[in-house]
Amino acid sequence: MNKLKEIDEERALELHRDLLVVDMHSDTFMLLTRHPERKFAPSEPRHQMDLSRLMAGGVDLVFFTVSNRDNNGAGLAWTLKALDRVYTESAQNAENFTLCLDRNEILKAKKEEKVGAFLICENGLPYRADLSTLRMLYRLGVRSVALGENEWTGRGCYDRSGGGLTDFGVEVVKEMNRLGMVVDVAHLNEEGFWDVLEISRVPFIDSHANSRALCDHPRNLRDDQIKALAEKRGLIGVVFHPPFVDEKEPNLSRLLDHLDHITDLVGPEYVGIGSDFDGISGRDEIMKDVSEMPGFTVELIRRGYSEDDIEKILGGNFLRVLGEVESFATSLPGGGLAGH
Ligand SMILES: [Zn+2]
């Protein structure tokens, strides 16, 4: 029995190292922007994610948040500060860390064994943004926006006042489709989710959420939402924040129960990882930090997932979604960067 366990682990670690591993949510650069004296490289002991632990954890691409709601009242200026920090870190650590603007750059970074950064805004755009702000953020490298938890794009899942996307939120989704940006419904309320489903012309994601059937939290998705997301060829990233995993006993095995539930419902093509590291500081029930990420793949092997399925779950599913989002934009007259 012990021998079998060892073989499983060895195979899992090898797979984890070889395959593209994507983490679809991290707030680490929010912390680094708030605390400029803290380090991204090589290491920051106060954080769950830094460059050396990303490399130790075999993570190849991370979605880094550079904006959240109104950025504590500082709006767009704060987002520029966060972007500056990512650009500075990638210049200073160019041999190990690079910004990835599209699918090809992600594959290139993986080949060169660099950790890639995929830039995102969480909880809508910075305060008082309009579509020109969205386009300028795209030009600065932002490739995804999660729409929830503000009153100017859509209502969040904790907001009981109801209502779906705002008129501006609808325009944001359409413009993101045109530009080739990934629409994210994390934090959005249920009405907003169904609005995005109707409006978006391409697959969209919920970058960090679990199953509500297993853990009844408003941040998690109901089965009918997961099915609809999968029918749209989208993707849900399972999140490590303990209250979204289990009310009583959150742990890695319970997190994988969420993944099992999603694959039982819709198959392994529509699920990935969205850890939320450093948005969950001080909580280590699932993993101490990102260096423990290979444990996720070990658990997938133990649960009998095939190598094909594991390739999809760790990163292949996201590459597919991004490919579809990019192809739609470039197929439009005036789509993508060419259009402006
Ligand atoms: Zn979040």
C-alpha cells in the first residue's frame, strides 16, 4: 500500500512539473502595492505567494489582480501603481518572471520555464471608469475583468438589493468580447451571472468559486449555473478560501470534493484552479502557501483522474477558453488590438 502511494506521488509530481499549471486568482500584487517595502522576489515570508514559492510550486501562470472596486478611494491611480509594480518586478526578474498578453506568450513562458503574469481587475473597473478606461487597461496588459461587487457594472453576491448587470456592465461585456478579454463572473450576483450568459458571445469564467451544493455560500455556484457555464464552454476555478470550501472542516480533500462534484456534473473540461492566495492570508487549512500546489495534482492522481483530464484541469481548459476568446476578437472587423 505504501509502495503504491509512493508511485502515485512520484508520477503526480512529474506530471505537475511537465504540464502547464494555471492559477486563476491571486491578490498578492494588491498586498505588494499596499506594502511597497514587501518583496515579490525572491521571497516574502509574510505572504502565501512570491516568485521562489511559485517556482517551487510548479505554477506557470497566475492571474494577478491589479484593481479591486474603487481601490480604497484611490481609483485608477492605484491601479496604475499596481501595474507599475508588476512591470518593475518582471523587468528586475526577467529570467524567471514575465507578463503574458496572449495564448502564445503563455506557451512561450512555459517553454522558457518562466512564471507568467496574467493581469486582471476584480470587482469591476476602477471607480468612474468608462469604456476608454477599459481599452487603456487592455493596452497596458489587463486581459480579464471580474464584474461583481460594485454598483457601476453589476451587483455583488452579498448585495441583497437585486438587479443584474447595469447598462454600463452590459457595454463592458460587449467591449471585452470585442477586445478579446476574458469575462469573469466571480463575486457577481445570480442575476448578473444569467445576464452575462445571455450577452457574452464567447465562453466566460468564474475564476474563483466552488460548488454551492457542497458548501452553501453566496460566493459559490449552484448546479444550474455550473451546467450553464459548461454549456457555454466556460470554466470555474476551484478556490482555496476555507469558508467557500466547507463550513466545518475545510481541507484539501474537501476542496477536491468540489472538483469531483463539478466533473460529475459537467465533465473535466470546465474546471480549473483559482487559489485566491494572499486574498486569504492567515488561512492555511487547504495549503500553507503556493509551494504546496503539487499536492493538488497528487490528490487528482489518487482520485483516479487520467493524465488527459489532469492536463485539462491544471491549465489546458484555460488555454482553450482563452483561445476561443482571442479567436472571436480577431475574427471581428476592428476586433482586438487591430481595431483602435
Ligand atoms: Zn475575490
